Amino acid sequence: MLSKSQIKLIKSLSQKKFRNKHKLFVVEGLKGVREFLNSDFELVSLYVVDGEFEEHQQFLNIIDQKELKKISFLKTPQKALAVFKIPVKRDLKIGDLTVVLDGVRDPGNLGTIIRLCDWFGIENLICSLDTVDCYNPKVVQASMGSLTRVEIFYSDLVNVLGAHKNIPVFGTMLNGENIYSKKKPDKALIVMGNEANGISEEIQALISNKITIPQFGEIQETESLNVATATSIILSEFRRSSIIEK
């Protein structure tokens, strides 16, 4: 049976200030929980409706569906919920391609971008300090376990880009060069901007290569692409170019 203190702690983790205070976050669903259990993330407690995860007996709490609903952040709880420790971040090491997010606020977008980084083999994702927290329950849910394989860093982007002036910086803007014809290096920083306002002016000043995804529709009334959709196209083009040129 769930205690009041367990319920209070877990529900508090919906807020960033309490995640930071306790250094904990929540994962929901059988698939998501399994992904994190098979990773380097440290398990704190595990709440399950039926007989799953018996190998983690020392952390296991068998509860019913009604109790799960009390601690779940989902409209339809998914049989399992786990609490993990937020890991201590390692030092940033830029790989071949690195995605940089400037003020992305929507949890679903960030979760999808984390999945895209995982799919396209991007090991590091750098986020501005005002980008949504990657341990937000909605981000964790949308990332579908990819958070276990992509390293997320939060930092002042001016400092990060300034410290890596030897690496070309690509930024998506409406007045940029066509991504399909632009030469793309194997190693680059790719900046994606805020959903409503794009890349901030101070970061635009640090971009050496402005790129855009051209619009092909005859009636060009769509103002912009969703940032996650744009990220998928940009990463696909970079990876495609690396294969063709080899």
C-alpha cells in the first residue's frame, strides 16, 4: 500500500524545483521502465500493478490500478512507474554532429528531438538554460527510452559556441541557404530555435552557416515547420551527405 509520503514525493516530481531538490525523476510504462533499468541510471523505487520486474525485489512495490492512478502523470496509467536518480553530468565532449537547442519549450518537442538524436547517432544534445527540463515527465515519456542513450547538457549557449569556434555552426533560419544544396561537414554544431521565435539574436550572431528547408508547395502559406520535424529533416540530410560523399 502506498504511503502518503510516497505519494507526496512522487507527485512533487512533476515540478522542476522538486526534481532538482531531490535529484529524482519519474519514468512510466513497462517499456520505458525496462529501458532505464537496462541503463546506467540508478533505480530508487519501483511501483508495479502485476508481477513484473521481480528481479528488482528490493525496490519493488506491488500496487493496484487505483493506487497507480494516484501517482501517475498520465491520463491512462501504464502498469508501472519508477523513480530514478538524476545522474551527475559528465564534461561535454563534442562528437561529429551535435544538436544545440535554443529555447525549446514544448516537452513533446524535446522528447521527440531526443529520440531523433538517438536514431541518427547523435551522442550529445546541448540545451540553453531556458529549454524545458529533460527530466520533465512529459519529456521522459516522449523520449521513449532514448534519454538513456543521449547525453543532455544545459549551458549558456554563448559560452558553449564561443568555446568551440573551430567547429562550424549551422543554424536554421528562413533566409538561410538551401539545406539540400549546402555542403555539409561531418563535424558540426546544429542549432535549432524556439517554437515561436526561432533562434535568438545573440545566438544568430555566432552562427557561421545559415540554412533553411525550402518550401515546395505552390500555395506557400505555412509559416514554419515544427522544430522536431525540422530537426529530423536536417539530421537526415547531414547523415545522407556523409554516406554519399564517402
